[in-house]
Amino acid sequence: VRAALGKDEL
Amino acid sequence: MNIFRFVGDMSHLASFFLLLAKLIYTKSSTGVSLKTQALYLTVFVCRYLDLLVAFVSWYNELMKIFFIAASAYIVYVVATSTRNSNASDTYRVEFLVIPALVLACFVNETHWSKGGWSLNVMEILWAFSIYLEAVAVLPQLKMLHQLEDTTNITMHYMASLGIYRAFYLLNWVYRLYYEGYWHPIAVVAGIVQTLLYADFFILYYQSVLLRLPS
């Protein structure tokens, strides 16, 4: 899986 | 992780502790909008479903789990508070939830050509959570404007939420410039969300910072 759907923010 | 993102996150974290302190030490949920807190819980649950499928960092994992757990606890405390005067918590949240859901179905970051349907449903829920967070504070703002005896701690809670949003905007400017990071859905919703706090900060300045000691 692409890291957190490409989302690394909260 | 840049300094703006970190300050934003810490301010967001502080907002939880301020609200928890208010609820625990004053043993009263007066002035706290249950609707806004329930919307925030919805926001975090919908956005952090990726906890189940992806790992970014321990920092992200722990913050996400804390945000979900803390907002669930806050909703529980406010909902079960016997002395909660929720008469002024009158915002019609369906006017926030339904448009956010409809918008998320049409404007999102889904890639149906790749990834399974579950990942794309998560993308729709992510967009929904972004739109909903942008407007979730409105029931709380309405309460603040209607209540006279707003406690300072509730105001500080709102201020730390506003600071969190403002620093996320700075974070996006920084990331766009240095990393080419660009999520227009989050940025546009973030600008709307920050603008809503501008109204609050005028109230904050007048009622807290300018309040004469009595």
C-alpha cells in the first residue's frame, strides 16, 4: 500500500 | 517534518488537553458543543482508517490513535454530563455533514484505475473528513456567540485549534516550496477552516485578551 494513500499528515 | 507542521500538531494536541482539563477539573461541559465534538470524532475515524492498512511513522500512528481515543472520550463525557446545558447547541449539523459527503463523492483523490475499491472508499472518506473538519467548529462558534459566560479555558481551547490551522497553512507553503507537496483538497479546505477562526479570534481578542480584571 502506498504510504497512507500518499498522505503523511494528520 | 518541518517546524510549522510540528507547532501545528502540538497546538492541536494542546487543544485536547485544554478541553479535557476543562471537563475534568470544572466537572462541567457547559459551553462545549457536543455536536462539534461528535463531528470531530467522525472526522478522525473517517480520516485515520489508514491506520489499518498503512504505516507512516510512530509519531503519526500514536497521534492518530490519541486523537480518536481522546475525541471519543470527550464525546462520551459531554454526552453523559448531567449538567450539560445543551439548549444553545442548536446548529443543524445535517447542513454540514450531507454537503461534505456529497462533495467528497465528487471531489476526491481516488484513482479507480489502480488500487482496490476499499482504498478508493478510504479516499472518499478522507476527502469527507477534510471537508467536515473545515466546518465542524461552526456549532461551537454558534454556542460561543450565544453564551455570555464562556469560560476562558473554552476560549483557549478554540484559540489553540485556530493556531493549529494557521500553522498547517504555513506548513503547506513550506512543503510546496521545498518538497513540491501539493494536496489542493486539503489546502483549500484548510484555508476555509482557518478563515472561520478569524471570526473567533476577534471574539477572543475582545473577550479574553482585553477583558479587564474584575
